[in-house]
Amino acid sequence: MNKYFSLLFASFFLITTQCNEKKKKEFKTNTNELETTRNYSMVDFKKVPKIDTHIHINSEGKTIIKFARANNFKLLSISVDYSGYPPIREQQIIKRNHLKDDPDIIAFSTVISLEGWNDPNWSTKAIQQLKKDFELGANSVKTWKNIGMEARDKDGNLIVLDDPKFDPILNFIKDQGKVLISHAGEPRNCWLPLDSMTVNNDREYYSKNPKYHMYLHPEMPSYEEQIKHRDNMLAKNPDLPFIGAHMASLEWSVDEIANFLDRFPNANIDLAERISHLQYQSHRNYKKVRDFIIKYQDRILYGTDFEENTESTPKTLEEHMMKIWLKEWEYFNTDNIVTVPQLDTPVKGLKLPKEVVDKLYRLNAERLFPNAWK
């Protein structure tokens, strides 16, 4: 009898142990699943370290920097060869001063100046200037839409991004381990009449800037030509670390962006001032946009295009920044129905996994700029 009970007890103990082990495995699996699908909420906004990779500080003002610090942001302040901004050299002085004061918050880009383009030694001189800028702290180089849409050579021809004169400069940028940031062309809406544009912010911008509204200038190159020159440049420089600013001017189609990223493995995009185009598309095909961001999570960087200049009012600027930051955080991190001014209809938030959000908001920038934000 004792032997019988001993065998029964042993069998019971074995079965119980196996069940417990099974439960432990199931619990571990479920826990792992929760960890990989867990999302950030609105209360996490200030807690999570973030990087805004596309802002413009064009004065000695500290509003953006102080507000970024208070909200756990670091910043990439970008220079632009634009007549509405201070001269390029002045932009660089401003950015270096901010870097000196706040190296843990600020990194900055320089810019390829087209001054002296017709000089046979222009490329060499441009490289010499970039070398100085890199030595003084610049970690990237910006080209703007004036290349392809505005600047002309002595014969009146538009200067384009795949011009051979850029090749030695781009090789230098690559060899120095720096990144090219390019605003090439404009949103495709730029070539449409105002009432056919997809988002309100484009409609507002081009109504106030008819100079850049290509629908009004049929003598200018087409949208497709602008993109072609940029892509030709990348085809000639496949190893160049690259960020296509403003969703690489392919904002109208996540399919087109996917094709672009597949063709150019060293290319990335930033989202600055183009998130409304994602929202326009996700309102029509939610799954496609969400799947796109998850698939290309290593190639997308968060940015806003905020600007601070001598006319900026701190309170107004802070209110604007917080409004944009929170609206966009809500869109990426929750499945709330979000009202955005750029669209006439609300959109559902994408509720991206937190590991995807971390890449968009920080890790991709740290990978491309490993020595920034010391």
C-alpha cells in the first residue's frame, strides 16, 4: 500500500511540476509579447528622450533650446542657403555659439554655398570651407531647393544637384563621415492648383509664396525632373550617408518612399513639416501607412522645422512647439482620433510599438550622428 501511494504521489508531483513549468513558459511568452507590443502614452511624452532632427535657430535666442531641454528633446539646427535667413557665415556663428553653450542639446549642420559657382575652382573652395565648418563642429551638410528651382549659372541655366561640380564635394562629405541632408524639389502639391492640394498647410504656404508655386510657372522643371536630379546624384554616390528632408519630397505616397529607400540603402528620410501627408494617407489606408513605418523604422527620423529668429516671441513659440509636439506624439503613440489643422477630417493615431517610436524619435539620429549631443 505504501508503495502504491508513493508511486501515486510521485506521479502527481511530476504532473504538477510539468504543469507549473508549462505555465511559467506561457507566462514568459505572454510577458515577452506584452513587452514587444507595449506602447507609450501621452503621459510618457516628457519622460522619453527624443531628438528633433530638423529645426532652425537663426538668432542668439534660447527659447527653443530651453524648451527642448524641459521636454527631454535634443536638437539638430540646420543651416539653409536662403535669402530670408541670415547670411550663411552668420548662421554658422550663431550655431557654434549655441553648441558651445549647450553641447548636450544642440548639434548643427553647415551648408554648401553656391557663391562663386562660375569660378573653375568653386568645388575646391567649397570643400575648403566645409573642412573649416567640420573642424568647428558641424556634423552634416544641407542643400536646399534653390538648387534645381532658383540658382542659375552664368548662362542662365538652373544649377541641378547631379551637376558634376558637386561630385568631389559629396565624396569629401562621405570621406569625412558626415551626412548630406537635402531638401530637393517640393511637395508634389506644388505643381497642382490650390484647390487640388491634399493638405491645408501646403495650400496656405503656396498661396503666400507664389514664387515657389510651380503650377504658376510652367516654364520651370516638372516635379519628376526635380526628383530625377536628386536620384541621379544618389546613384553616383551610393555610399553617401543621406537624409531626404521633408520625406524626400515623396510625401504624397508611402509606396514611392519605400521604392526610394529600397533603391538607396544609405538613404533616410525626415518627417519635418510633412506629417500631415502621412495623416492624409493613413486616413485613407491606415494599415498601409502603419505597416510602412514599421517596415522602415530604421530609416525614418522625427523633425518639425521649428524656427527661432530675432522676431520670435518666447511664449508664442513655446505654445506652438508644445501644440505640434503633443499632436504628433499622440498620432504616433495612441489610437486616439486626432484633430489636426492641416486636414479637414480627424485621423486615427497609429499606436506604433514603443521600439519603433524610439527609433523615429532618437535611435536613428544617434546612429547617423554618433558624436553629437555630448
